Amino acid sequence: MTERFTLGLPSMESAMALSGYQEDNLKILSQQTGAELVMRGQELLISGTASQIQLCQKLVASLNELWQDGKPISSVDILTARHAINTNQEDVFKDIQRDVLAKTRRGIEIRAKTFRQRQYIQAMRSHDLVFCIGPAGTGKTYLAAILALQALLSDQYERLILTRPAVEAGEKLGFLPGDLQQKVNPYLRPLYDALYELIDPEKTANLIERGVIEVAPIAYMRGRTLNNSFVILDEAQNTTPGQMKMVLTRLGFGSRMVVTGDITQTDLLPNQTSGLTMALKVLKNVEGIAFCEFSQADVVRHSLVQRIVAAYEKHEKPK
């Protein structure tokens, strides 16, 4: 028997936040609950069986701290809320919504979107060395850069060091035009993107010029001891075992290091072993190191990216 329920929303901003772009959120809520949802002004009309409506009400209520204030809601928020309901972790989901890491220059709140992202953030807050493995779009580098920059700006560390292997150039950057910064910029662009979310390019350039933020290829880490620094090694799947060991042993006093990568997207030659893959095996039982792993369910980019990652994961599984 079809029943109907009407939920009044406090403002048009909350209605727009709950509906999402082109009412995408209503479509996902319908998929997750089986109920039909229609937004009319500031009223959400829900129809379906009693159980479908009840589940839909519960799901919408779990997101109320976002839509009540007109904050954007993504498909990942809805899926995480549904997972929280299924696993009786609604309180944990509320904590995720309340734990705002920072605000972008446009005023948008940055926070974890999934349970694994929350675990990753907690690991970075409590461990001096964290490995995070997962597909593109899961926030591995972005969240690390945000936490690192927040720590730097609050004087917890003296320097922020961003590094990654320049595999495409075989670490032989002399063939590229320009000075060192111009040579490595193409490889480190994702790290810059995260920095620009919080501080404007001019201030970023100033911090780099003063050496407070250092952006360099992995080859330039050799022979150094990195004290009082927050170090991010990105695209670590493209390191060799020797490079990985070299970077890990640079960690000095008062420092923290986050190593991110996707072991399914290695750009090394077919006969080369990934330093990240080896490190995961060698260090798995070492006390004081945290390991975090994301899946396609943690992709927080365009919903199509999530489906692409899922399709590749299915294709690459052994038959």
C-alpha cells in the first residue's frame, strides 16, 4: 500500500542543499530507499511503502546537520549515511559531519566524507608515519595536504615538504626546459591544487620562496634529515624500493610523514618492483606505522569516477 509523507524544510537553501544539483541527491535517496521523492518549494514529498518512507526519513534526518544550514551534500555523504544506518554507526557519522578540518578560500568546509577517510585523518593526527593506498579521487593527497598546511600555519611544524617521483622523466630532469621549479611543477600540480584551496597562489609562492613549503622531486631528498617537518610523499607506487627506503629514513625529530599511492597504477617498467608494494610487505608489523586503504566506495570526485574505478576493479580481479 502506497503511503505519503511531507517533510517541511526551514529554507530554500536547505531544500536546494538536500536536492543537490539537478536533484541528483533525490535520485540517490530514491535508489537507496525505494521511495519516490519530489521537492516542491520547501516541502519534500515522500511516497512509498511504510518501511520505504521510514528508511527515507531516517536517511534524510541523518543528513540534517548539512542541509539545515544549506551546506552542500554529495552522493558520497548519502551513501556513507546509509552505511552508518546499516551498521548502527549514526553517532560516528554525526562526528564525521562535525569534524571540519578547514574552510577553503571560498568558504566551503573540508571534512571527511567516508568512514575510511575519517580513519585516515585520525591516523595522520596520531601517527608519525602513515601509508594510504587507494584509487584516484579518494582524497589521499588532498586530505594530507590540508592537514599538513593547517599544522604548518598553526606552527606545529617549521616546514611542509611535498615530494613525488618524476617517473616520466626518469628522474633526469635536466632534459626539461627551465629551472628546477619549472621542471618539477608538472609532476607536483596535484599538490599545488590542494594548497591553493586554503591559501592564495601569491602567499603559496611566498612560502615556497622562503623555504617554508618545499616542493621537490624525490631525488632531492637524498642525504638529508628532515626535522620539524610534515612530509608528503605522493604517487609512491612509482618509487623504486631504494627510493622508498631512502625517503622513509629521512624522517627526523619532530616530523611526520604521509605516503600515498595507488598500487594499481604503477608507471614503472614491467620488470621493476614498486617501492610502495615492497614497503607494505616489509613494514606491516612495525609498531608506530598506520596503514589506511581506500576503495572505489571512497571516491569523492564526480560520481562517474566512482563507477569507472568500480568497473576497472571488477575487470582486474582474477577470474
